[in-house]
Amino acid sequence: MHFWNVPRLGSFMAIPLVYKSCLSVDSFQKAFDDLTTYNEAVAKQEEEKAEHEATQAALKADAEAAGTEFTHEDRTWDPITLPPIKTEDKKYVICLDTMGQDRIFTE
């Protein structure tokens, strides 16, 4: 049923309200654990990058001292992404029934 001019006598309106909620203890704990894991992975990758650059610099210095040509080893790093937040589907229906009252609804 659709009554576009609310209120009318006997009007009824139902509006579905569906959303994803992250307001739970489990969601907060999982997000906290995921962030901790993400920060550790990023820190480890930064250490590996610094170690790789230091190794390449040492190899370049050795090659220049020996008079040979140095080729830089390009290494690709896997992108680290933060997992999405755990959510739960919440489903509600907002209903309005004038029950035959012919007046404007107040707050």
C-alpha cells in the first residue's frame, strides 16, 4: 500500500530500515586485533625494505671498489591491506498507522 499524503484516514506506511552495524564487542575486538596485526606487518615490511636497501648499498660499494658494474636488484613488495570491519546486518521496519486519526503528527 502506498499513501503519499500522510496523514489520511486509515493510512499505513512501512519503511524498511536495513543497515550494517559494527556496534558490538566482537566487532570492536576483531577490529583492534586486525589493526595490531596490520601495524606489525607494516613494521616488518619496513624493516625488510630498509635491510634490502642497506644490502644493495653495501653491494654497490663493493662493486665500485672492485671496479665492476653494479646492477640494482629491484624487489616488489606485496601491498598490505587492512581487513574490513566485521559488521552485522540489522533489519527493522518503521511503521506509521494513523488509525483513522485525521491530524498532523507532532514530534
